[in-house]
Amino acid sequence: MSINPISKTFELADGRSITIETGKLAKQADGSVVVKMGKTMLLATVVAANDAREDVDFLPLSVDYKEKYAAAGKFPGGFFKREARPSEYEILISRLVDRALRPLFPADFHAETQMLIQLISVEEDVAPDALAALAASAALCVSDIPFNGPISEVRVARINGEFVVNPTLSALEEADIELIVAASMDNIMMVEGEMKEVSEAEMLEGIKVAHEAIKIQCQAQIDLAAMVEKAATKREYCHEKNDEDLKVKVKEATYQACYDIAKEGNADKHARSDAFKAVREEFLETYEEEERAAVTGLVKRYFHDVEKEAVRDAMLNENIRLDGRAMNQIRPIWTEIDYLPSAHGSAIFTRGETQSLVTVTLGSKLNEQKVDGAVISGNRNFMLHYNFPPFSTGEVKRMMGVSRREVGHGNLAERALKIVIPQGEANPYTIRVVSDILESNGSSSMASVCGGTLALMDAGIKITKPVAGIAMGLISDHNSDKYVVLSDILGDEDHLGDMDFKVTGTRDGITACQMDIKVDGLSYSILEEALEQARQGRIHILGEMAKTIEKPREDYKENAPRIEKMIIEKEFIGAVIGPGGKVIQEIQKETGATIVIEEVDEKGIIDIMADNKTAIDAAKEWIGGITAVPELDKTYFGKVKSIVAFGAFVEILPGKDGLLHISEIDHKRIENVEDVLHQGDKIKVKLIGIDPRSGKLKLSRKALIEKPNKGE
């Protein structure tokens, strides 16, 4: 059996080469490729059903990115020792690829399509996620599935002032800009990333660098597909039944009514929805019941298109938005902190019909999240979780665990805020922020950022600066140069618009962004305008937030745990822990404090956590005694541990005994030690000698007693 793989190789700007190969693995899939860079290899496969289901009028596309532990020579964690449900990291990469691919399928293609991207080999310090969309797009390009690509995706980071495409994981630690950018040959499709308070112009420069690299990758896919016979002719399909006369009839009967509703500027989402629905139902009422049932499906589809066109036209022509606002106007904001008395920090952030209730919980190192992935491992001491219950939009939906959308929105808000969280000794806590969306009409992830900032300040976390977020939109006329950029978009404006651009930052710069573009040919000048409008909106929102709280509380709340750090020499770590943890367990039991100890940079770093200072001080004193070094000529308040014929052994520090010789008990002669001392007595002694060889301690009591005069 002969195997004749087809491959295409191209180079990155730094000389590293990437090879795309097809025809060797997974040949029963509609399309499959292996993308290789160094020792890192990804296998992408795509299969689409031959026909669409009758009840489906959308594209049922699923994209899954999966990392095989064997790719890194590792065992999966857990009891079963096999890959299980996707990690948050894998979900986030799946979403990035999905968002880049989905807009480029034909609008009338509704066959169920499954894209699987598997990491099958990984090189240390290489980030394979930056190659996932390239692999997915290439698999589509060499298949017969209709696809208006290719696209590709790269990570671009600014490191020491220079932009680098697909940098190593270690190099990313020095980056002040990190973006994932997806694009076609001509258009930016998606941007997501985090930044250290950079300007809008700097972010745009990074996007442009990424696009130039993506063009090379797209051309490589075009060249590869040209060598694959199967890719030359895309499959024929017919997934929509249309009635052009009905389509015209729906528009003629409903367009003006939809236009009038749009320009009314009704701020109530449900009232607007009911008004549009009434127009549609009024049209359907013109049919007899039997005929109505036959046309309802098509009428709903055509009416949706009419509604979208009317709303967009009203915005462009009347310069008014669905809720009556100006294009750059932010919805009314009200905020409150300290709403939940038992939480360590809490806040309510409400903007228009979007509301987030945010809580902050403070914990110790024991509460850190362990990340054990095939590529990325470590611990997280700051996490933000986003919950979107169905009641927030007045709907009834089955609760099926955390959705991919919730993971994605939470990650965006976390990236927005983590840059302002104090590091090192300035923040001894593990911090969990939870945003529960109670009402939603657009920008709930940005409400989570704003509410998160307020809740962190309410908790007393010394964030460096407040952060706010805003979602920008775009309505453009495809047949002219007319467009409007929208600030703080509604859910309907997101659904009907051409762009969803979320930007977060402080007064001094951007900290994170997420952009999805749904229209071809979006110019950098429009992006620049949207970014400036977003900056102005962000400053306004920060001003509204400052009316409630301007800076973090001076101290943590009374119910918050207190954590203090101690640093000890490495050789004392074992003594503090004790055999089998006996000592540290005794300290925790007796003081009520929680103690975590770890070795960092040849030092022992100890976190002592308790809900009162007395417990912390007791634990510190205990540990201080264990780690203290006896000092010559220093006085100690010790405890008699045992009596012997020639003196007594006195514990002057935890675990450190010294001999108090019978001759050093008093100035007068003592025949029997027990005439003066008993086991358990607490006495003051002075350290008068340390044996240089054995380290044995010599103590004196009489050195602290005034010598009696002669004759007394």
C-alpha cells in the first residue's frame, strides 16, 4: 500500500518553519491535516454530514481542541488516568477556533459539521494553541466542505519593545502585549488578548503585525489545497427551501412597521421584542389557519432578515439607537458595595438592563487551583468565575453545568483584572471572584469586570488601579461608506450588528480585549475610531464607579481571614513541620491558625492564616521559637523539662534544651536539686556557654540572682 502525503512548508519571521501535511493520517475524514512546528504536532480532522436535518436552519458546528497527555510524555491526573472532560484551557482554545471559522461558512449551509483538533506531540516551551486555527482551516481547505477561507490565527506579543509572532511560553512572561489574532487574507476576523495598560495605537500595531504573518499562512493553505484533488470541487448542497414571492411579500408588509419601532427608541427590551413579534403575527394572521401553518417557518426566517435590515437602516438614517440613545452614550449606571454582609467583598453593578452581583472570597495557598495540563501546569491564586442563569434574560432553560460561553466570559474578565492584583507579599491571599449575572441585555462580561473591580476594593484588596470594561458595536451599510460605531451595545445590537468589540482597561491603558468581526473589509481607521470611542466610554464608566468607591478599603473586613507571612532559613523547614507533620499539626491545633509552608529560593515561606490576630501571634511566636538561634549571654524564660542528680535540663526555645548545672542554680550550695526546682517549673536562665563541637548549651540561674553580701 503506497502512501503519498502532500505537504507545504513556510517560515516564520524568526526562521522557524511550519509544515502542513495531508494524505497520511485520518484519510476517512472529509479533511485532515497534520501541522508541525519543531517537535510540536497537531492533527486536525473535519467531517460534515451529507445533508441537513429538516428542522435545522443554522450551522450545527462543533469545534473541539484536545491535548493528549502522551504528547508531552505525561500521565493524566485523577483516579482513572485517562483524558476526561475538556479543561478550561482546551475550552478556551476551542472557542477561539470556532469564532474564527464560523462566519466563513456559507449562510445557507446547515449540515452538521464536526472539527476535532488534537495535540499529538509537543515540544517543551512551545505554545501549540497558536497553531490550532491554522490546522482547522487547512483541514477545511483540503476537504470538499464549502468554506470561504482560508483563515489562520497567530499569537503576537511585544517583548522588550519588539513584536514577536508565536513566541515561546517562557518569553511570554516578559510580554506587555499578548494577542491572539485570527484573519483571512484580507480581513481581521477575531482578536483576543491581555495587555499591561497599553495604548490603543500600540494594540493596533500588534494586530497589523499579526495580520502580515497570517497572510503567509493563508497562502500556504491555498497552495496546499491546489495540490489536493478532492479540494478542487466543493460538494453541492441544498439546505434551504425558499419562496421568493413570499420573501418579497413579507418585506413589503412589515419593513416600515419594523423601521418605525426601531426609531421609537424604546429602552425596554421586552417591550421592543413584543412589538416586533406583534408585527410578524399580524402578517401571519392574513393567512387562513391551514395555510398559515405551512408558511410560518419561512415567514419567521424572512421576517428576521427584514427586522435586521430595518433596525440597521433606522440607525444609519435616523442616527438613533433601539433604546433611544446617542451612538456614544452609555446606559445609566448604578452601583453598590458591601451588599452581602457575610462575603469578604461584594458589589452590584447595573448598567441599563444588565446587572451583575459580584462576590470576593479570600483564602490561603491551600485554596489555590492546581493546573495539571499536558502543556501548562502550575497553580492559580486568582480566579474569576462567571455564571449566566436563564432567568437573567427571562427565559426557562435546562441547567447543564458550566457552558463554554460562561468559561469564555469569565476568562476575559479575569484577564482584564489580574494585571491590577497585587503580587508577592503585597497579596498573601488566594482570591476567587464570582460574577452572577442577574439581568442581561448586552455587555454582561464587561459588567463582571466593573463589578469585580468594585468588589475587590470592597474586600480591601489593594488593586493598583480600578478597571472598567465596555462593549463596542458597528452598523455599516455594505453598499456605501455609511457606518456608525456604537458604545455599550445592547444584546440586539450585538446580534444585528457587524462587530462585538469588548475593551477593558484603567484610565491609563488597555488591560484586555475580545473582538469578533462579522463583516468583510473592516478598515483599521474604523477600528481606531472604535477604540477611541471605547476609551472615552471607559473613562465615563470609571467616573460613575468612583462615586461609590474610589480606592480599596484601608483594611480587610472583620470576617475576612488574616494572613501574615514569615520567612525562615531553609534548614528550619523540617523542624517546623516535624516528624510526619507532628509539630505543624500541634501548632495549628493549639493556636487555631492554618499554616502553609513551602520552599522558595532556598528559603522557607510560611503563610499563617486565622480569623483573629491572637491566633496568628501565638503561631508566629511558636514558629519563632523553633527557628530561633540561641544567643550567648541572652536571658530566656525556660521550662524545667527534667531533673537529674547534677542539675536540670531547661527548654529555653522549642526543641532546644540546655543544662542548668547544680552549681549554677544559686549562689549558695545546694545538696538536692529538687529542694529548689521541680519538673514543669518556669524559670529565668542565662545562656553562658555553647559547646563549639556538640552545640550543647550551658545555662545559669545564679547569674541572674544578685550575689548576697558576705555574712548574710
